[in-house]
Amino acid sequence: MATTAQLTLNSGDIAGDPVNVTKLMTLTKAGTTNDLDQSSGLNRVHLRSTTNKVLLAANAEGNDLAAKVYIINKSEDASLYVTVTINAQTIGKLYGGDFLFIPWSQTDTDADIEIAATNWTSSTGDIPVEYALFHEDTDFLTNA
Amino acid sequence: MATTTAQLVLTSTDLLSDSLSLSAIATLTGAGNSTGLTNTGGLARKTTESASQYTLFAAASYTDDKAHKIYLKNMETSAGLYFLISIHDVEVGRIYAGDWALIPWSADTTSDHADFKITPSTNASHTLEYMIIHE
């Protein structure tokens, strides 16, 4: 039951020599070679909130188990960004077209992954955001 | 202006009852504009031999509130060896042996400095490869 994620970072001109990094990983459970076997599937929301909204609710049972989160800002407007927060700490911002792929520890029930369309206004239009969670806790039902 | 792209391909034939095949490609640009990110720390490697927390990137060394991207890969092959990623004092998650991550980072210095930190799982040798692409 293997799920793989491959990242390719490529640039011919950001440095004196080209950058070309390609890495493939198999998504596995914490500390084992057993494959992750649970997924939220690919979800899509249309964000129009300047305040934080819970995208993925942490579950204490997931503490320190392996989980991987994919989030992409599908806006085609480079200026529209989504602020990603865990436990009130800003992690980073996804501008139009940006994605992240991160591990998620769910240290406690405060470790929700939240997003906000920080510079959204009624005239900018919604920000489409797609996301998926891959995880190992069979009791973990989130964001129904 | 430099052009740097990041492509993700997620694939599974048996996680769900239908095949999963997801691809995303992003051109890494500055905050709120379409100008390509122009700076990088280059691909680097760090081997730790202590379970102490290390600051990989100090927020004060980068421009606050920008569209920085950080790539990390745990080069270990023993499944139990991980790096815990933290930003300021918040745990993000663990990258286990062979795992990689691509993380946006704001380098926020408006309140507490959002330093980017790693903590190896044990005192055993742990090797990490990493790269920052930044404004």
C-alpha cells in the first residue's frame, strides 16, 4: 500500500551552477517501514476569511505519529496569499500557485493547522485552496 | 530574475480504491509578485551527534514576512531516526529516515523570532540535507 511523493527543485540561474534536486519518498508510519494507510483525500475549499480557519484539526491520538500534509493555493493572483499557522505560530505564506508538503506532529489538540486569507477583501474574490492529509491513525477523523 | 520551480508528484495505486495521481508545480516567486526568488543558501548537509536542538535558519538573518522556502531531507536509512522540525517554540512535525519536506517560511520577527529549528531524535549520527530559497 505504497504512497510516494517526489519533489523536483530546479533552477538554471539562481546560482552559478544549476540547482536540480529530485527526491522520492515513500510515506511510512512513524519509525517503521510500514506504509501510511489513511488519507483525507483531496479536498477543496474557497477561502474568504481574513481570520484563521481550522483546515485540519489536531487529534491528540495522532501525537508524534507520522502524518503528511499537502496544501496548495490555487489562486492565479500572485498577490493573494494564505497564511498557514500551527498552534498560533505562523509557519509561512502560500502565494498564488505555491504549495507545501510538511510533516505534522499533532503534539496536542492546539496543534490544528489553520489558514487565513490575510489580505482578502470582498473585491479580491475567494482563494481556492486544495489540501490532503496522509496519516496513520485509524481513529483520526477530521474536517468532515 | 531567476526562475526556480518546485514540482510535487504524489502517487498511489492502492491507498484508495481509485488510483491517486496528483501533480503540482510552482514557480517560486517573491511575496505578492511574480518576480522569481533570487537567493539561495545552496544545497547543504549537516550531521548531528547530539539530541540538542539546532537553529538551522535564524529569522533575524532573513527579511521578515517574505516568501522564503525551505527544503529538508532526512538522509538516514534507519526508520526510527528522525528530525523534529520546530518554528520558534512550536513543533511542526517529524521527518523520518528518507522523508523530505518543502515548507514556506515567513521568517517572522514581529514578535518572537520565528527561527527555524531541528532536533535530532537521538545522540546518534543524523544527517540532514537542506536548502533555503529566499528573497
